[in-house]
Amino acid sequence: MTPETAYLLYFAFALGGAGVYFMLPRGEATKPAVGALFGLGSLIALSLVLSTRIITPDHTTYYFYLFSTIAIAAAVRVITHPKPVYSALYFILVVISVSALLVLLEAEFLAVAAIIVYAGAIMVTYLFVIMLAQQTSTPHYDSRSREPLLAVMAGFVLMAAIATRSADIAPSRVVASDARSQVTSPVVLVSDGATDEPTGTINEPLTRGNTLLVGASVMTRYVVVLEISGVLLLVSMVGAIAMSRKRVPMEGYRPAAPPLGQIGKEVEPY
Amino acid sequence: MSIETLKLCGLVILLAPLAGAILAGGLGPRVFRSRSHWPVLLGVGSAFVAAIVLFREVYTAPVGETLAKIPLYEWIAASTNARFNVELLIDPLTAIMLVTVTGISLLVVIYSRDYMRDHGQPERGYERFFAYLGLFVFAMCTLVLGGNFLLLYLGWEAVGLCSYLLIGFYYDKPSAAAAAKKAFLVNRVGDFGFGLGILLIYISFGTLEYAAVFDMVQERLLASGEPLTDGRLSAIALCLLAGACGKSAQLPLHVWLPDAMEGPSPVSALIHAATMVTAGIFMIARCGAIFAASPLAMTVIAVIGATTALFAATIALVQTDMKRVLAYSTISQLGYMFLGIGVYAADSAVFHLFTHAFFKALLFLGAGSVMHAMGGVIDMRQFGGLRKVIPWTFMTFVIGSLALSGVPGFAGFFSKDEIIHHALSAHWLLGGIGLLTALLTAFYTFCMVFMAFSGPERIPEGVHAHESGGWMIFSLLVLSVGAIGAGYLGVGGKVFHHFLEPVFAETFAAHMPTHGAVHAVAHQSFWQAYGLMVISGSLAFIGIIGAYVMYVRQPWIPGLVRASARGTYDTLWNKYFVDEAYQAGIVEPAKKTGELCVGLDNYFIDGLIWTVTAIPRGLGYLARTLQGGAMQGYGLSMVAGVTVIVLLVFWCQ
Amino acid sequence: MNSLAEYSVISAILFALGLVGFLTRRNLIVIFLSTELMFQGIVLNVVTYARLHGNTDGQAFGLFMLVIAAVEAGLALGMIVLLYRRRGTLDAEAWSFMHG
Amino acid sequence: MWEFLTSQMGVSIMLAAVVFGVMQGVVAYSIYFERKIAAWIQDRCGPNRVGPFGLLQPIADGVKFIFKEDVIPGHVDKVLFVLAPTMMFIIAFIGLAAIPWGGQWLVDGKLVNIQVSNPDIGLLYLLGVGGMGVYGVVLGGWASNNKYSFYGAIRATAQMLSYEIPMGLCIVIVVLTMGSLRLEEIILPQTAYWSGAIPKWNIFLHPLVFLILFITMLAEANRAPFDLAEAEQELVGGFHTEYSALKFGMFFLGEYAHMITASAFISVMFLGGWHLPWLPWAQPEATSFAAVIVKMLVLGGKIAGFLFLMMWIRWTLPRFRFDQLMRLAWLGLIPMTLGLFMITVGLLYFGLHRSWAWTCGGDTVVLVLTLMYVAVSRREVSGRTPGMNVIGVGTAAG
């Protein structure tokens, strides 16, 4: 990466950080319009940087720009919107656009699975809980964020650090060209899965997509992980049921318990 | 003698009572309820059967092959040369002890089935009682069967624990709880010495296995190869003796036994006849090699035994509580046994232990039956003339009393006579004390019989006196047969002593100063042997007649005696003020020391500690301000840290 | 033809945005939403690298991440409901009594 | 131009337009038929004033929906209030994109799929879209800021989440049997015949699974007897109490579109899609344009049959109570489908998953076990557990 693009990238992140800071709920001081302006500038700068990484644009490139823009914008709204319901809905948008990006990465199965699991199940329960616990007006803890400046600075410095490194992936290392744009039927990327170095080759076209490959990978190499996930799900189910069946009395704020260091003074140590 | 049979028998003897105890204790409250005696009864019963089989195996074994060591498994392997096995040692002594222990225990369990009921309904803690009984038998059998000092110690302590549990069976009664505590604490004193003795043995000989230890004692050799000095041997023997004194209630440590009456009567019978107190005698007999080799220890044993016998008999003269009289008589008889061992007549002592088990169990169970009939009253002054009310109890009680008194023809006569005989041939004073004690024994025993059973019928107010249930009478009858017949096994040193000979031949008999007991008896003239029998028999009759005169014919005499010898009477009534002396000499100073220690701990040591803790507490107070409690605060510092690390890593590449 | 770098950048952005949300928001539910956002970034990243290496391991791990997210959501939401029933608020700071 | 039109993409675009357009009409007329069937079942006339046999009634309704005043109450969350019916409408329609309408068309020497899109994971796509279907109801109910609407939304959420589990398991069973997630590949094996006579439709292979899937589809579409979200007696109008005019119309259309999608889906899964035995145009080998039309008609006929079945059920069966609904899902359908799933996996291991006798035997075993359980615990199943909270009943009054 040339220094110019790197600085442009940093500039994009600085703009984005400022945008997120302005959009974060800070009571009266919130300025979503200003934040949106900064964010727009950041996105443009980012797309300028990323466009240098595109070698031959095709229709997947446009899809990429479309969905990544939606994803980032929706993600910003997830963390900045004062109403949790909207956060959840924007998060669904993030999931859908990320799934679209996954499809571009030839991971259709995971994409649809993410939609089914996240949008179809998890977010519905989130909405359920949000609606059950919703206040009539926006409560104070939703209209004010905590330490917005520090958090944004820390988060965006980290983001810049990771993204700068990630943007340096050499195109030559990519295995198996984007098959979808060249062949009508999907192309299976074959790999023994055991090597770290990219060794994939384009195999004969199959009509089954990558579901079969993911399935084979999950059922053979990662079968223990699969079993453990099953157990984990069961444990979570039992835990959630046990928790939610418990009737707890409503209580107010209570004074903090005496600190541990005081126990010897007020209570006999034996 | 088949090892396999012995092993099986040994395991049954150990495990059947334990299984019974676990079943009764675990399933009793829910499953067995009022049938909780069955598991223990069956367990102890099968142990008894196994003991009989084991006895037969040992008895029929050819001469010279009566000893078997049966290792079961490795128990503790602390290091390469500190390995302790769970192993059984079976010899004639073990066989006799096992038959006695399991037999008496079986009868006690049978007896308890009716005794622990109130109008047919089981008492509270019925299943607990039987569980403890089974555990007691298991502990005692472990003690007897164990093949090394460690198992002996295990059984020793377990017996102590069970006695604690059973004496304190009515734990909501303060006196019972106190008695249990007292028994436990006094035993601890003895056990401390016993533990020291075992440690000394291990240090000296590097092993705890009986055979190895005894061989080294015979060879007068230490594990280090140095010769075994008399001093060290005596130290070991005296330490062990302390334990024996504690368990067998000998003089300085006898105070717990009379108080142990707070437990139910079957427990008393069990403790006095079969399990607890015989442990000390058994231990000394088992460790004959150690004791017999130390003349000092033997002398101490003889003196302690003679003193205790006389001392306890005099106290028993004035006690009015039936069970208390019996308790002191037990101490006295145990004194006889110690005396017997002290004069190198261990076979006679074990014989006396054997016969004593029958008639003492009989007497205690009889006393329990009286108590049962009298609605819990045991003070003899409150009742009399019971022979018509509870005829079966009366009959068996009299048989037991005759045996205890040493009336010729009954079990006690033969064994006691033997001990007195050996004592006389050792020293005239010991023998004299023995004879005097025999007289006193007959006297106080029959005082008790006459006070309770003769004269006009007197029953405490509001008590519906009735004969006890069939299970109790059955036990009493069986024990009466034993009280009459057990003595004939040892007539003229024939069956019993011959059977035990292999055990003691190389220990007590070999070390006897006057060329061995058997020789002494054999070389005595007809008149010497039978004259003594006549004398002791007459003493028994004199004692009985004296009691008859004083309590039936001329009942004013006791009052006169009491008034004329006020000081002596008070001393006896207060048991020579031993308890008071302990209270003033040991308990109070100990309490004072404890209070001093508490003060020291609270103010000095705690103050020191609090001063030290004040420093980290102060530091923690400062550090606490960093912990806001909100996880997002922590998360922020975490992210900041991660960011710094990531940046560093990227820049340094 | 793409270099896949841009996907990686997008995933980093999503992850960091989730992080910022996690640090700044006070509503328990939004905090958990932010963690899910971080999950999305990670899934995208993992799949990107799987694509780079031409195998499906990354997709398998993405699948397991979905499982973890579901588990987390189930437990977290149960807990949130419990806390809400107890205090009547979703403020994360209402539960900050674990300080020293 | 012709080149583009006969390419896969051209066909897809045209098909999308046609399906969207036709479906609008079909949906509108299915409302008309619903009313007619209701009238027929209740021995009434039904709509008969507008046009011959009342055939223009849907148009009149549409005009009314469009021109009525569109009330947005003051207390609602406006964005979501508008978004909800739109989402309902759109999500119900995008599911149709994966339905294989007419097999393949041989044009200019190349085969073109008569399908808007033919993804590898067509079945999962339908499942995902179906999972999204709940958002319209939930958001609408919540945004209305009305107690009854909210209860309706909550009920709908719980109901859909519950019935998605047996539905997913049923679909997994079909996938296991067919070995593919692609809808076209699910149809093709069904076009073969047993002993040359009976088509190998999955309904003959797994009748019980078909039944359960149909029930869950009814529940997913919020159709009677599972229309708890809009139970008039308890919740006024349910989630659409506050809606009127065009937005209410979109909810309405969305529901019927959902029914059509579900019918098409279940036809593909169990009734061979466009396949009809012995009709030469409805065979996979027939690829002429006429065959494509016939196949579309066949599938349309099957969809119409299902629609009729659903309407028939709606006007015949009473509505469930909410606890009964939940118990049916959690204690009835989920254990049954789990059992069926395990049996299918076992049969798959032995290679017997396409064997009629074995699969039907498995279904019978599960059915018999369930009936035995129901008979044994009849009281628990029919009675109401004390303390069980019925969402929206009892609490609504207080």
C-alpha cells in the first residue's frame, strides 16, 4: 500500500470516528446530521481507497460496494440509534447485507444460515424482549452514552490498525478466481483443508454448491466441535428456561454490600 | 487349618456386622423402621457362626500350626519401607476372643430387641441404636482380628468412638452427654499413651506387624541393629499399659466406667462383658512378648490390678444403684485379670475374661430387665421382694451373682481361684488382696440380690411391674447356662489352658520367675491346691451369709455400721473422692489455662494479625477506586490495551 | 477480480463499530446487539480468509459462531429478562455492584 | 432482444414481472373466492352485486382500499407503522422467487429454467424468507402502541417461533430423502413411478410429514385455526387493529400471498410440483413452450387446491386456545417430527429412505406412539394446566 492510500485510509477512519461521535446519543448535544455528513465523507474516502484494490471491476464489485455501504451505515445506526427497536431492525439489515457479502464470497450456505438463525430466530427474540421491557419514553440510559469520545477514539484506532494491515493482502495470494463471474454453474473450491497454504484448484463444475463441502468439513474434520456445539445449545436452553421460569420479586436499588475488607471488623472472623 | 476358610470366616466376622450397621443406619429410618434389629441381628449372628467355624478350625488344627497370618490388601504405602497391610492374625487367643465377643454381642442384640421398646413400640433412635451396636461389634472384631498395631489402633479408637456414641445414646439427657464425653476424654488420656507406645514400637522396630515386632523383642534387637535395652522395652510396655488402663478402667483411669451406666443397659452389658473393657486385657495378652520381657511392667500391672480390685470392691460395698454396683464389680474383676497377667498367668486372666463375660453380661442384662420392669428405676433402696414379680429375671440374676461371688461350681469360682492361686505363689500380699476382694465381692453382690429380690414386695409408685419379653428372657437363660458351665472348660488347667498354651508358651510362661506357671501348679501338693479352693469357696459363702444376716435377718446392722464409721462410709460413698480430685487437680487448672490462652489469642495474637492485615487493607482501599464496577469501564481499558499492543506489533514488524 | 482485502477491511470496520457500541451504550440489550455486530464482523473475516485459502474451514467456523451467537442470545436475553423483572430498568450501571 | 429475452436472465426478469403481476390478481381473487366459499359453507350467497356473480368485487375492494383516508394514529411509531405492512407484503412475495414454475424450456437449442432464480440452497432460501415473515406482524403490532395489537404481535411471535421448529424438521426430512436443497432436484425424483403407475410423490413416501408440514404452514401463515394474532373476540383486530386503507390492504394481500407461497412450496415438496402423471406435457422430458404453460397450469391447479383446502379449514374448524396451540407445537408436533427425523436418518443409513414400505412404516409407528400417548394422558392434553398464562387473555382485561 502506498503512503498516499494509507493516509487516505487514516483520513477516512478519522472522519468516520468523528461521524460516529456526533451520532452517538449524548442528550441535547447529539448532532446526527453532522455525523451523517462526516460518515458520508468517510465512506467516500474509504471507497476511494478500496477502489485501488479492485483489479478488474465486474458486477460483483458493484454488489460489494452496495452491500458493504449498507452494512456499514446500518452498523453505525445499530450503535447510535437511541431506540433499541430500531437498533435491532438495523442489525437485521446488517445481517442481510453481510449475508450478501458472504454470497459474494461463495459461502451461500453460511449466508442463508445466518439469515435464518439471526434474522429468523435471534432477532425475533431480541425484539420480543425489547418490546416486553420497553419504556414509554426514551429512558436516560438510552439518550446518553458513556465515555463516547474515549470509546470512539480507542475503537477507531484499533479499527485503523487492523484495517490497514488487512488491506495489504496481495491479490496474487488469492486462490481460485471468482468463479461465479466466469462460469454459469457454480464452481467448487477443492482443498484437503489440512494445509495452511492456499492450494485450491478449480475442479470440474458441480451443481451442488458449497453446502456439501461445508457439510463434509463439519461432519468430518470438526465433528467434535459440532458435538460440543450441540451440548452447548442444550446447556443454553436449559439455562435460559431455568432462568426465565424463576419468579423474582421486584426490588429497588439497594445499597452496596459492605466491601470484603470490612468483614473482619464487623463480623467475627470465625 | 485351611487358610481359605479362615479368610472367609474373618471377612464375614468383620463385614457382616458392618453391613448390618450400614443397613440399619442407612435404611432403618425409611425401610426397616421397627424391624431395624434384623439386619444387625443377622449380621452379628452370621459373625457368630463364622466365629464358631473359625474356632473349630483353630481347635482342630494340629499342635504348632495354630497361628495364621492372612494378608488382605495393602492399606497404606507411605514410602518403600513404610507399608501397612490390612491383615488378619488368627490364633487361639483370637478365636476365643471372637467367640466371646460375637456370642455375647449376639445375645445383647437379641435382648435389645425387646429392651429398646416401650409397650411394644420402638424407642426413638431404635435404628440408630442397632446401627451403633453393629458398628461396635465390627470395631471390636477389627481390634481382635487385626494383624498389626495399626489395625489394633484403628479398632481401639473405633471402639472408643462407638462407646461414646452408645453411652451418649440419650443425647438429650445432660448426664448421658456428660458421661459420654467423660468416657471419651478419659479414654483419650489412655489412648495418648497407647499411641505413643505404638509410635515408639515403630521407631524402635521399623514395623508394626505383630510377628516381626515380637520376634525382634525376643531377639532383643532394634531395627537399627542395636540391642534393645530394658529401659526402652519398659517404656514401650508402660505406654501400652496406659492405653490398657484407659480401656479396661484400671485405677487412675477407671472413672469413666461407672458413669457409662447412662447408656442403655444392653450397652453396659456389651461394654462390660464383650467389647470395650476386654480390649485392654486382650491387648496385653496379645503383646505378651513385650510385657513379659519387662519385669517392671509386669510388677506395675500386678500392683495396679490388685489395688484396683480391692479399691473398686470397697466402693461397691456402699453403692445403692444396681448398675453402679455392677460397674464397680467389673472394675474389680478387671483388676483380677490384670493381677493374673501381672503374675504371668495370662491364660488364667483370659479364662477369667471368658467366664466373666458370661456372668457379667448376664448380671447387666438382668439389671436391665429389673430396670425395665421398674419403669427405669435402678436405685435398690426403692424396691424389694421382686422375686415373685419377675421370677425368670430373679433366677438368672441369682445364677449370675453366684458366679460372680465365686461360689464353687459356678464359672467365676474356677477362674478367680486360679488367679488367686497364681497371685499367692507370686507374693503373699497379692494373694491376700485377692482373697479379701473375693470376700467383699460375695458380700456386695448378695447385698444387691437380697435388697432387690427378698423381703416384702416393694415397688415404686405408679410402676406397672412386669416380666420382660421373650427375647430378653431368652438371652438371660442362654447366659445363665454359660455362667454355670463356662468354668468347667478350665478345670484343672485342661482344655482351655491347653488350647491357649501355644500363644503364651513363649511369652508369659517362659518369663515366669518361678520356672513357669504350669510347673508351679503341677508341683504343688494336693493340700496346697485344694486347700486354697476350700478357703476361697468358704470366703464366698461367708460373704453371702454376711449379706443374708445384714439385709434379711437383722436389717438394722447396716444403719449401725453406717453411723459408727461415718468417715469411712463417706469416703466410700464418694468413691474415694477421685472425681473431685480430678476436677480440682486437672480440670480446673486446664480450664484456667484455656482461658489464659483465649485471652492471649484474642488480644495478643489477633492484635498482631490485625495489625498485619491493616496494611493490605489500606492498599486495597486505594486500589478500590480503580474498580468502578461497570464492565464497560473495564472493557474500555481492555480495548485501549489491545490497541496499544496491536499498534506495537505492527510497528515493530 | 477482487483481492479480498476489501472484505477484510469491511469486517474490521464492523468489528470495531460493534466494539464502540459495546463500550458506549448503556442499554443492556443494545450492548448485546453490539456484541452480535462484532460476531458479524468476525464471521465475514473468517469466511474471507477461508476464501483466500480456498477451503471451507472458515465457513465451518462461521457456522459454529452462529451456534455461539444463538447460545449467547438465549442466555443473555434470559438474564436480561430476569434483571429487568427485578429492577425494572435495562441500565447496565444498575448492576454495577461488583466493585471493590 | 430475443437473445436477451430467451437467456436465463431475461426469462427470470420476465417471469418475476409476470409472477408479481399475476399474483396481485390471484391474491385479489382469492379474497373473492374466500368470501364465496365462506358463503357456500354457511349457505349464503356471498358477493354477487358487483359484476356477474360479484366477479368485480375485488376491483371494487381495491379501489376502496386505495381511496380511503389513510389514518396514521398520533400515538404510533410512524416509521415502523408504515414499514410493517410493507415488510409483510414484500416478504410474502419474495419467497415466490425460488419456486420452479414450469420446469425447463428448450429455446434456441439451450435449456432455460422457468424459475426466477435457481439457487443451490433454494429450500433454505424459502426457510429464511419464511422466518422473516413474522416481522410484519410483530412490528405492526408493536408500532401501533395499542394493547390489543401488542398482544397480537406477541402471540404471533411465540407462535411462529414455535411452529418454525417442526416445519424446519419436516423440511430436513424431505432434504434427507431427496438429497438436495435445490427445488428443481427435489421435483425430478418425484416424476418417476412405482410399478409404472403411482408417481413417486413424497406425499406417498411420508404422508405424516406432509400432514405436519401442512399444519405448520397454516400456523406460519397465521391462518385459521391458528389465527390467534387476530382473534376478534379476544384482541379486537389483533395486530392490525389500528390499520386502515392501503396499509390494511397490504396486510391483507400479504396474508394471501403468504398462503400462495406456502401452497406452492408444499406442492413442490410433496406433490411433485408441476408434475402430473400420464399427462405428456407435464413430464420432465417435455420442454416445449406449450409444456411450460401446461406445467404452470398444473402447479397453479395444485396451489388452488391447497388454497381451497385452507379456506375450507378456516370456515370449518374453530380457533385454538393459545395454550392448546403451544401444546400442539411443543408436545405434539416437535416430538413427532423429531421421531420421524430419527427414523429417516436411520433409514438413510441403511439406504431405505426412498422405500415406500419403510418410510410409511416409520410414519405409522410415530403416529401410533403419539396416539397412544394422547390416549394415556388425555386429561393433560385437553385440560388447561392451572396457572398457565394465556397471552392476551385475562391480562388484557386487567
